[in-house]
Amino acid sequence: MLFIMGSSSGKVLPEPSKNGYFCLISSVVNFKKQETDRKTCKEKQQAWLWRRSDRGASRRGISEGVKESVHLEERMRNPNAKFRAKFDPRVTARYDIKALIGRGSFSRVVRAEHRRTHQPFAIKLLEVKGREGHEACQAELGVLRRVNHTNVIRLAEVFETQHRVYLVLELATGGELLERVVARGTFRERDATKALMMVSSGLHYLHTLGVIHRDLKPENLLYYHPGRDSRLIITDFGLACWENNRRREDTAFTTRDANFDLSTDVEECCQDEDWAVRTLCGTPEYLAPEMLARRPCSSAVDMWALGVITYILLSGSLPFDQSSRPRLFRAILRGGYSFHGDPWKSVSASAKSFIDRLLTLDPEHRMSAEEALKHPWLVSMAACSSNKNLHRSISRNLQRRASRASSRCPSSGSTPGSRISMRSGSRPNSRPRLGVSNSSGQCVKIAT
């Protein structure tokens, strides 16, 4: 019992019993033990959670590593998988994309196969996001939708989205004109006339429609298949335009799911009478003098290019071959070429006459495609010409030219065969139009 006596200072506390003391100590010990156990448990729990997290992260890392490895393996096994993703589902539903075979400033070309018929095609993907891409698409599509000739590349169908146009074209697998010449082993004037007859036929058809190709050269003349009886087709209409800017009622385009009207742009282009025919575009070695002089051009510029092609086809060398573009352009404007050297002594006068009628400075007096088809050299299939094999001289001259071209600095702007990619015409409010070329500035050698 507790007694209180007087003030608090005189307070006498009872002596605690041993039982009570031990009870208190036991309680404190138990409390501390429980606290320690809780901390230990919590630490164990945290450690378990960390281990589980580490295992999960490890598993995720392994999983991501496996996925990356599989993805890398897939990319190695199928390097065109990334490019396939750019194609609209409507295209991939109908065509199996096989391989990327060419690229340009605004385009990519792939080899594809129709899923149902297994027929091979070339699909050209055109980017039309900007003005340049839009302009690069309109002329080519405008021409391809109208042409139908055995010696002109055929358009099978078109798919359009807001920023892309897919042109499904027939696939030419027979190689370029000069590649076939080199691979033959023998090449005579008669063989040249067979090829030139087909090219002239295609040009006559295009010019009758009012189409100017403006980039005719051997790289754009492809054989449809590797056989000896293959037809030769004119390809790559990226720089084509309409002669005299003809306004045709049938140039309106009807395409699937079009988000823009290309026919409107063609009409706008046709309203400016001089722009399309005064622009400087094409490949320097094949440019007609009137194009260099910035005079209005016509289908005669294609016939000048045919003359250059014929000269190369019979000799393996260029009629105008200079180390720089200024010298080259001066030579073209003078019309200075000759038939000296090998193998011109073995080439017939009729063949030289055919070239002279094409490499005429005055476009009014230059031979047309219709006249070319009636020229005695083509009509007779070089029957009166020498039967001499020109293959060795042609191959040797082509090899020399290739060696000179590889030794020249690409930055000098004098690399033979490189396309002039800027349309430097004076069309109001226009930006330069870039032609179809690859990253090195060389024209893409595909059926486009």
C-alpha cells in the first residue's frame, strides 16, 4: 500500500517485488525481440523483393536480348524487312516484296511478285510529301497512264496514299542495252539496227502522243528478258514532259483512294507554255544543243539522244567526250564530232549517214522518229553493210571510257553519265526539281 505523508519530497516508494521486476525486464526484452524480429523480417522481405526484381530484370534483359538477337537474325535473313514496312497494306496484300533493286531522290524500286499469279513486277515507291516529290511524280505518272506500246515500259496499276504513290511496272530482267552488247561476244551492224528499230518505234509512238522523254540513254533502254528474241523497252519517264505543253482532256487521272488530284497539277504545268520545254535536265552527254542554249525544245531532243546512242552502240565511245562539262557543252553546241579511230573504218557509210541525220544542230532539219524508221540502214537491217564483228573494238572503248570516268573526281561535276538533277527553268514560284539518281549522283539503272 502506498502512503503519502507531508510534502512530495518525503515520498516513500514501496520496494518493488522481484516478480514485478522480472516481469518488467521480460516485457522490455520481449518488446525489443519483437522489434528486432520485425526489422529482420522486413529486411528479409526487402531482400526477397530485390532478388525477385533482379531476377525479373534479368529475365527481361534476357528476353530483350533474345528478342534483339532474333530481330537481328531476322534482319540478316531478310534485309528488306525494314523497307517492307513502308508499303501500304493494300500493296503487300497483293504483292510479295522480294528485294530492293534501286533508289532515287524521291523513289525506291523493289522487285515484287504477284501473290496469286506469281508474275514478277517492279514496284516504284514515290514520296510526294513536298513540292519536289509531287512534281517528280506527276509527269511520270501522267505519261505512264497513257502509254501502251511493246517498246515502252508498261504500268500495271497504281496505289496512292496521302504521301506516297506506288507504281506497279513490268519488270525488265534482260539487262541494259550496252550490257547485252558486251555480253554477246559478237556484235555487227545488223544487231545494232535491230535494237535501234525497236527504240525508234517506241519513240515514234511517244512523239505521236506528244511525249518528250528528255533522258534517253543506254541505261534507260532495257531488254525485257535475257533471251535473244527479247524486246527492248524505253524506261524512266521521271523527266518526261508534253511537247508544246498540249492540253489533253484525257490527262485526268482516276486513281484509287487519291488524296490529291495530280491532273490539277498537270493542267497548272501546261498553263506555263515555256517552263517545261526550256528547263535544263537530263544527262549531259546526251543533251541536245537547243537544250543547252535554253531554246524551246521538242521531240527532236530525243532524236539527238538517239544519235548519241547509235554512235556509242557502233563504237563504244562518245561523239562528245570531254573532261569537264563546260568543254562538253561547247563541243555539243559546235556539233563537233568525227568518225576517226577504231572501229569507224569498218562501219558502213549508211550507218554514218543515219548518225549524221540525227546529230544535226538545227532541230528543224533533224531526222524524226518516223523518218528514222524509214531510213535505208534500218529498213535493210544493214544488209549492204560490212559483216565485220565490232565487239572487240566496242568493248575496248567502253572499258577505256569506264577507266577514265573512275579516275575523275566526282565532285568536279564532270563524271560521265551523271544526270543533271536540277531543273533550272524560270517557272514562277518553283523550287529546283531533283531527278532520279542514287546517292552517288549516278542515274539508277533500273526499269523505272
